[in-house]
Amino acid sequence: MNISIRLENENDFRNVENIIREAFWDVYKPGCVEHLIVHKIRKVSAFIRELDFIACDGEITIGNIIYSKAKIISEDNEEFQVLCMGPIGVLPSYQGKGIGTLLIKHSVNVARTLGYKAIIIFGNPNYYHRFGFESAEKYNIQTSWGANFEAFMVLELYEGSLKGISGKYYEDSVFEVDDEELNIFEKQFPYKEKHITDTQL
């Protein structure tokens, strides 16, 4: 493998959406919504072009990571900007080879140099703890509906970057997808059968 990472450009869009679709198909639900979310993120003001990276094996695109602006709103209604990571996806044939790790480490380093304070995700703790993500509860940060659980995690981008910041976390509304919107978008892709599996949420 000859893996390189570069910024995504418009010529990559459809290919990347296909990769995200393949990566997430039947993982969390029958079919997936993540390819539509990626498609929509690029069109909203929360999108961060400088943090939209693809991984390539030679000339073949094999993975993508994308970020959007999100916010923490304190009890006093003060707003603090943070980053929302994801979706991040790697072609199934390349999964388990460290491609996701490369994308995360590279993008986290760039986010740090751009001066962002923190990254917030919903993900698998067993995977994300290795990158320094910790329970959001440690920082007194809750979901928008006031909850905390293991999969809700925070990464400070520098020591003490979240000092004095607490409250509820709100990602951009781009993550809200309705079934009709998804069905229309899905028609642009080759037919794939959906399956219900034991591991889906």
C-alpha cells in the first residue's frame, strides 16, 4: 500500500459518497444515511473545507473524514465553538489496516494548528480512547437533550482548552435526515439490498 492523505476536492465528491455508503451500509441500521450527511455537510456554513480529507492508495480513494462546526451552550446561554468529527469511513476492503487512524491523527493535528479548542463525537469508546478522547461527562458537557453516556466523547486539542467551558452540545442540523430525502438521494446510487442484523443499534 502507498497511502497518502490530501484535501478532498469537488471531483472526489461522488466517489467519496460511494465509499461512505459502502463503509456504513447495514452497520447501524438497514442501509445507511452517512453518505447523504456527507453530501449535505459540504453545502452548509458549518462545513470546514480545511478539515475534509481523503486517504488514497496510489490513485485509488479509500477513505474520508469530514468535520463541521458545532457548539456548546452554557447554562448562561454563552456559546463556545467546537468541532464535530464525522462521518469518517473507509472502504470495507481497506478496513483494519490503520487507514482510519491515519485520517484521524492527520486531521486532529491540522485542527490543532487551525486553533480549534476541542472535538466532540459519538463513537465507539474502545476505538476512540486510543486517540485521547474521554467521556464528555468529565468536562461537564452533556448532549443537547441533557444526557451522558460512554459513546459521547471529547478530545481537548490542547491542555486546558475547555477550561471554563461546560454545557450542552449542539451539532449542526445537517445531521437530521428524513426518510423521503434519503430515498430520493439513494436513487442516484446502484441498488443495494438492506439487511437487519443482530449488531445494529
